[in-house]
Amino acid sequence: MQKLSVNNLVRSSTFFQHAGISIVFVFMPIIAKGVTDSIFEIGLLVASFSFAQILSEIYFGRHSDKKGTRLKFIRIGFIGCAVAFGMHYFATDLSMFFIVRIAAGIASGIMIPAMIAYTYEANVDKKRAATVISFHALGWLAGIAAAGIANDLRLIFLVSAASFLIGLMFTIKLPNPVQERELKPGTTKTVVLKNKFLFLSLLLRHIGAAAVWTILPIMIVEKLGGELYHISIVYVANTVTAFVLMNVMASKIHLSNVTKFKIGIGCTTFVFIGLSVVTEWWMAMPFMALVGATWAFLFIGGNFHLMENNPRSTSTGIFSSTLSIATVIGPIIAGSIAFLFDYVAVMYFAIAIIICAFVVSLKIKK
């Protein structure tokens, strides 16, 4: 480990960070179905993780800028996640799952903004940071694949906890540079108002996406004739594409960050148009590859635009918490629509709200 460069250490820790999150997150609707038959309660349980992340990311993202250090928050987050995700193993009913999911949301929110900011600041050539951040997509791929291979909805909790402990080990060798402290009052409000169209379009887009991700694993199993490992295969198409494109973006795609973000928002519409008409589980794969491409564009474009023009950990914390807010609202809407109508109606909702998101994104200035 001594011979690894800073970027490779960050790549490794980022990989295990997101592998630990994804191995549980993607399968949470299926796990929840084992303790409740209510699609609405499943939506609430999925949302509880993200609700906890909202407050955690905003608070600790801002606190990281105030302290001028990132590494402490990264390490605390890894330790907290190892404990919180490991405790999922002992959850046997709906109330216990709510408790451990909230704890996991808080712990993951401590380190996500600091990790993105640390990655960006560690690179003199900021475009190179995209190749490092891409390992969060590779981590999601590994986590999803590991869950499919394990094929055991309880064993994955232990694998998740182990991933965070391994990720923590890679942070031990990381240098701990101190950045200039951001102590101005009202900074969070200023960042939100300055970038209101970016955050609003991101929120709307991800509400639609989160609504679909809540019902898609269940839809694959119940409607499209898939098995548990088929869910992994479908989602791997997403993460592989995101990983490849994030790396290509560092050297081959010469667009402004705002343009990348707008492309990512607008093209997501075609994903859910496609998913609304599939009749077999494998037909979802090309559309999941497309969502991976759109995610790469909007995640890199949005975060880099924010970090170039705002306090870094604060702005990335707001970006991440915006995703978390959407992941609270989306599952609740998905549960309600699926309960009143059917799974495909959730796709129609996603298409409509993402079109609105793209219209809002057109107002973002370069």
C-alpha cells in the first residue's frame, strides 16, 4: 500500500465505499418485501435512508469546509458505515430496519461530500479527478455483482460492513492537507440561491429516477420473470457505462460542465420511455446502460461546475443532499402510484417530471 499514489488510494477507498452502499441499496426493496407486504411501507423504508442522508450531508459538508479538513470526516464515515450496515444483519422486523437504515444514512452522509471535495483538491489537473470519482460507479458495479453472486439477502449485510472496513484501511496512508477555512455566515443559503436552477433540475430528475428504482427490482422479479441475480445483471449495465464514460470524460469529451449536466438531465427521459415498454427482464439492460451514461454526464458536470465556483464540500454536500431529498420523495410517490395504479404508471410519472427537469436546466448559466 505504501507504493500507491494518492489518486490510487482514493480510487480504492471510493470503490469500497460505494460497493458497501450499493450492495444493500439496490436490493432494499426486495429485502423490505420480506418484512412487509405494503408497497407504501417499502417506499417509506427506502426513503428513510435518504432522509437521514439529507441532514447529514448538509451539516457535515458545511462543517468540513469550516474545519478546512476532509480526511477526519472520511474516516469517521467509514467507521460509522461499517457499524450501521453491519447492524442490518440483526434487523428482523420493519421497525428495526427503519432504525438501521436511518443510522446508515447518517454515517454515509458524513463522508460523501468530504470524499468528493478531497478527490477534486488532490488533483492539480481537475479533469483527472473524474477518473478517480469514476470508481464510485465501479464500486456500485462490484457491490451489485457481489449481491447477485452471494444470492443471500442476509449475507450481503456482512459483505457490506467488510467493504467499509477495507475502504477505511486505504485512507490510513492518505495525506491530510488543510484547506482554507470557509467561515462566512450564510454560505449554504448563498450556494443554494446562486445555483437554484441546477439544484431544482437535479431534484426533479432524481425524484423520477428514485421512484423508478424503488419499484424496478420488484418489477423485474414479479412482472418480467427475473430472478435475484437478474437484478444484478441489469444494474451492472448501468454502472459499467457510468465508469467508462467518467474516465473518457477526463480526456475525450470537451464540453462545458454545464452542458454535460444538461445532457445528463435531458437524456434520462429516454430511459424511462424504454423501461415502460419492456416485456422481458433482459430488455431493461440497454436502457440501464443509457441511465449510466446520463448519470456520468450530470454527476461530473454538476459537481465540477459547483466546485469551480463555490465552497467545495458545502456545494457537493448540497448536491448529494439534493439527491437524498429526491430519494425520500421518489419512493413515497412510487409506493403511492403503484398502490393506486400499477408499476408502469410510475414510469409515466418519471417521464413527465424529468421533462420538467430538463426545461429548468436550460436556465442554468455557464
